[in-house]
Amino acid sequence: MKYAVVSTGNKQYRVSEGDILEIDSISAKDSYTFPHVLLYVDGDKKMVGTPLLSDIVVTAGMLENKKGKKIRVAKFKAKARYRKVIGFRSSLTKMKIEKITVKNEK
């Protein structure tokens, strides 16, 4: 099984070809190449970056931009009559991993 670990938005994701993942919003039109690849595994072949792998290219196609689930944030101070409630929705990009390729493979 072939997979890679990529980093984007200060988060790391384990991806395989055909996976669909939701990441923090990025400005990509049709396809996106992940610049930070940390690990690559293909069966018994393992490559670990120190800190990054430059020979591995992970390409993903953009499916949609959307907003995430709303979370509620409440602030409260006892005995001071202070209450404040706000909400937050993160902007997400839904992507499908198309290809994981090795540049200098013989």
C-alpha cells in the first residue's frame, strides 16, 4: 500500500491515492501540489524526510470550498455579570488525492 504524510496549515495528514480530505482553506483553482512531504511508504520501501522529501510529489484536485461546523465559544466571569457568547466557523477546502509520484525513480 502506497501512502505519504503531508503537512499543510500546521497539521499533518496521512494520504493515499483516492483519499478525500478536508483541510484549512487554500487558494487553489483546480489542482494543488503539497509542498511539504514528510514521509513516503510503498510496501517495503520507506523514505523519511529530514525534514522534507523533495523527490516525492503529492497532487490533489480541489472538489469544493465550504464552511465547517459552527462552534460556540462562551466567556463567563463569576460574580461580575459578564457573559459573552460568540460563534466560529472555519473555512475548509475539500480535496481528492490524485497521484503520489516519485521524481527520480528508476
